[in-house]
Amino acid sequence: MPRAKEKVCKICRRLGTKLLLKGEKCFSSKCIFLRKPYPPGYGLAKRRRVGLSEFGKILKEKQKFKNWYNLKEKELKNLVKKVLKKDNPDERLIQLLESRLESIVFRAGFASSRKEARQLISHRFFKVENRVVNIPSFLVKVGNLVSLNEKKINKKNIEKMKKKFEKASLPEWLKKENDFSVRLTVLPSIKESSVPCDLEYVLEFYSK
């Protein structure tokens, strides 16, 4: 039988970091991580005095990064192998991931999680430079405008997305153009991206 997927709230608890995997719920008082900021089975592990090995620490940071960007293992591995061939691989990796359409849709506030952003993009909700794009990993270039596909907008969608868009605090690399569009103005730095893990460990994991 196929292995059941781990509940997303347990992923945050196991990795000890809020990864915003459940969208709006993560920002509310209903967030389980706020009530239980410790790993599942913490009591048993404490009694056994289980500690992480050096490899365990590296693996944990890699898992944080993978879940933060909602990536599959093979997808992340290929990206890291690609940037390791260039200068400043850590900076380059962040720029590649934050330039993806799914990241921009999420950062702009159109979606409350990267998973939701992927679904909206797959259903052709967004345009890049007036061209409909349904590939979440599509790389947006500096200067490109990302906007909602007017053919997909109805009254219900408008109200819901407008509220999210207005609440969103845009990062420095995005600029709001009007009610339903943002422009990528510059490639972000590691510091600006606020990634909740140690990138050196992530690169080290795949460099062997």
C-alpha cells in the first residue's frame, strides 16, 4: 500500500518552524503550531533523550527549505545541482525560486499558500505580460507584469482575491501596479526572502 501523506501541521511541528503550509489558518489563533510548538511524540523522545546527528541537522534544514517552497525532492535536487555550477549558488537559488510565478502569486497575496498559488496558476488564473501562463514554475523576468486573467474573474473571485491582495505586505522586489497586478522590479537577496533555514546546509546536502 502507498504510504499516507503526512499532515501538513505535523510537518511544521516536526521541523520546529512555521512554514505557512495551510494558508490563512497559519496566521490565525487556530494554528496548531502555536499551541503545540514541539515535535509529534515529543514526550517519548524526551524520555529517550534522542539528539540529532550532524547529518540529521543537515537533513532537517533541507526539509524546511523543500516544504517552504513546496518543492518535490527531484525538483529541488535539480535546482541545487544547477546553481552549484555558478558563483554565489545560495543567492542564485533564492532568486530562481522567488522568480517563479507561483512564488510571485503567493507573495503578492493572491493566494494564501504556495499550494493554492499552484492550483490557481494551473487553472489559468494569471497572465505574464498579457499572456496566460499555466505553469507554476514559469520564471518571471525583471520588469514583467503579473496580472489576473480577466476571463477567470467573477464577482465571488474578485471580492475574495481583492481582500487577500489588500492585506498582503508586498516584499521589496514586487511593486503593485493596480488592483490586480504586480511587477517584478528586482531580483531578491537571501536576507530579503526571509527563508527559515540555513541555506549552507541545503547546498551541502546535495553537493556530495
